[in-house]
Amino acid sequence: MELQTLKITLNSHEDLPIFSRMSKKISIGLLFLLISAQLYIKPEAVNAQVQIPTSKSNNSQKICSTQLPSKINRIINSPQYRRSNWGILIKKLTGGQTLYSRNSEKYFTPASVTKLFTTSAALLALGKDYRIRTSIYQDGNGILRVVGRGDPSLTDKQLDILSQQLRQKGIRRINQLVADDSYFQGETVHPSWMWEDVQFYYGTHVNSLILNENASIVRLFPTSVGKPPQVKWDDPTEGFRWKLVNNTVTAPKNTRKYIEFNRDLKSATFRINGRIAVNSQPDVTAIAVFDPVEHFIRKFRASLLQEKISVGRTINGTGKNNQQEIAAVNSPSISELIKTTNVDSNNLFAEALLKTLAFKKTPKPNQSNQPTSVLGLEVLQDTLEKIGVDPKNYSLVDGSGLSRKNLISPQALVQLLQGMARVPQASIFYTSLPNAGKTGTVKSRFSNTAAEGIVLAKTGTMTGVVSLAGYVNVPNYQPIVFSILTNNSQNSARITRKAIDEIVVAIAQLRQC
């Protein structure tokens, strides 16, 4: 998927790069990320073979399946991991023989492996070619109404396309522009998300009119020693929307950088504290927009003016006359949306997909006021139960894994992965997963090991939680499905990942004995 405009990669907690202990950061490289997870994985729905490229590693060490339990136990029973809670289930994909199990039926906080549930349900229930449509309707008397349906991929480019379509229709004046944000019902920010998350881009609003992932990018440039750094917004108009409190200072050459960003949740106040060396590269972060509908209207109005379409009054409202559609844009297909969700661990995309699922369900009379996300979770559960995922094995409250109220057992993850290997859409699902040492959130893991290139797996990380679940296509053996979850760890995520990676490499070294 080629991105023509700025792309922000959303990740939950420590799935994202961390440049400072005090803030969740994004790298300049991620800001301009061109997403391409073009793994060729041929589906074999009948026998559930996961066709993943063979490892090119020179690592020739092999172990028998009977040796795997003792090897895993040595890893997780070492002193540095003894306070962590481990949940592990490893099975052969074909036949389902269990190779290792530890607390596999117990609940764990899953973090972003939750996205496996959301993307699987979206692919199965909505279909691989489904697209989310943003429409403009003509209500008469020069009133136009733009109706959002939660397309998380909508950018300035799509707004320009809508504006161009309106001009081609001969429209030169809009007396009233109505932004209809009513498609999704309920809270736009889940009430169980942590305060420190919702102020940043990866915990932003999930509403019906999403634009540029509901995030604003801000850069901090060092000036001269002792002077405040210069603050620049990628969108200059954003600077007029915020009250900036800049308590940073430019420090002497080679001073260690320490930057803390805080966005007020009750007012458009943005605070920056810390220091940045005079010879440092600009510091960059992205924060959640304060008012997503106002953000959308402001940007759309500017786009219309570029097409020489004047705009009178703009309001946030609703309407029921959706008969005269005069302009529209569609999102990429579900196949592309789930790829972005899983490869980049994109929270916003996951939550938008969950809410979109709700419209596959006809609400009962007593459900008319139910939040859209609640109805989406019901569709998710019904859909996944059909492929063998027991609803008693998990309990979800959101679609991204950002909430600590989500609970998933290793058994549920394995059931999900086994079920998705049997469906006709298996190859699309495989392609949506990060490839070890190659793409997404495991691009920097497993390089030069037996696991490189033969593991497709989804990561999950937040404070005290590290998880990984997916497939291993072991050469000269059988495809393996695995789920590994750790909770209540006092170790850093890096240290816990090291243990998990050792387990996955051991799986990749299996041989027939």
C-alpha cells in the first residue's frame, strides 16, 4: 500500500520505538513509512499448511520435539524470570499435537496480540474486498453533509478528491457544511484506556470522521544554548489550536536529551519540558488531536477553498436523508486495512474495524443505545466461534489491546490461529502478519537465527506485559502454531522479549527424531 501523504504508525505502548522514558515517541522514518508487507504465502486451506519462506540462516542446530519442553523450562525458570507469569501453548498446526503447554487455559493481559481477534473477525465477517465509504450528500438549499463511517485511512488527499468531485458537479458555494459524525455511537476514547496513552497518537479518538489518524505531529528544533528550542507543527494551522507551554531549553553539545510531552485532556493545552542538545537532530512526536470533528471540518474547509468553493457556516450535526450522494471516497480493502493493523500494530485501525463489525449485526430493540464497540464485540465473538474459538477462553473490551481489561488465554490464541489457517482467506490473513526479521514489529527481531523469515507473528507489549503469537514453518518438520504471553514482569520488555525469542528460535530448530 503506497501512502501519498504523511503516515503515522500507531502502536500500543512499547510496540513503538522509545526515544525517551518520559514520552511515547515516533521516529522520522516511521512518519514516512511506506507500508509493504508483500509476503508471498500460498494458502492450503485443506491441510492448513502455512507456506512461509525457508530460513536462510546458517544456524544448523536442531532439537527433537521431546527436548523442547526442557529447553523452554530452562529459559523461563531462570532467576530473572521467576517472578513473571508465563502462559505458553505450542502445537503442530496439522493434527493439533501439543508440544508444550504452561498455564494455557489461564487468562492473561494480552496487549496488542488482541488485534489478531479483531482482524480475523473483520476479514471473515466483512470480506476481503469490503471498503469503508465516506460520502457527501446534498440536503438542499446549499446544504451539504459529509458523512463519515470510520475510515481510519482517510487523509488530506482524500479530502482533496472529495473537493474536486464537488467542483466537477458545478458546486461553487456551500451555504452550510454539516459534519455528520454520528455513525459510531458511544465513547470515542475507551474509558478503560490509561490517561498517559490517550494524550498521544496511539490512543487517539476513534470516531466516524477520522482524518490523518486523528493525530498532529510536532517537532522540536534546538536553537542556541540556554534558549528555548523552536516548536514547529507539520500543519502550521495546528499551532493556532493549542496553547503551548514550552519549558524546554537548548543544552550544550552532546548533552543527553530528556523531553517530556503532555497534552491536557480537558483543554487544548500542550506542555513540553526537558532539554535537547544544541547539536541534536529535531525531536519529533505526535499527539492526539483535541477535537477530531473540528479538526476534520477545518481541514476540509481549507481543501474546498483550494478548489475555489466558498463555504458559509460549518456545523457538527446529523441527518437522515442519505439519498442524493454527490461525492464519495472509499478506503482501501479490508485486506489492506488488516495488513496495516497487524504489521504496524495500528490501534486506530483496529478500533475502527471493531466498530465497523457492528454493522453486520441488526440490533435488538433493547440494544438501540448500545455503544457501537459493544455490538462489534458481539459480532467478533459470533464470527470467531464459527472457526473454533471458544468464547470462554477470552474476554475483550476493545479491539486493539490498549485496555488492561482485555483477557486472553494462550489456548484462545492457538484456537484462533488454527481456525484462520483453515479458512479460504488464510493467505490474506498470513500476509497481514509481521515476518520475523523482515517486516513490521518483528523486523528487528530474529535476524541471523533459525527463525528469520519463517515466523509470522503478532507482537504485544505494554508495561509488565510482553506477548507473541503466530506460526512457524519449520523446515523439514511441520508448521507450528504458538502463543506466548507474559504478565507481571518487573523486567524490561527487551529482556522479556529475549526469552520469548529464544523459545521461538528453539521451535524453528525442531527436527524429526
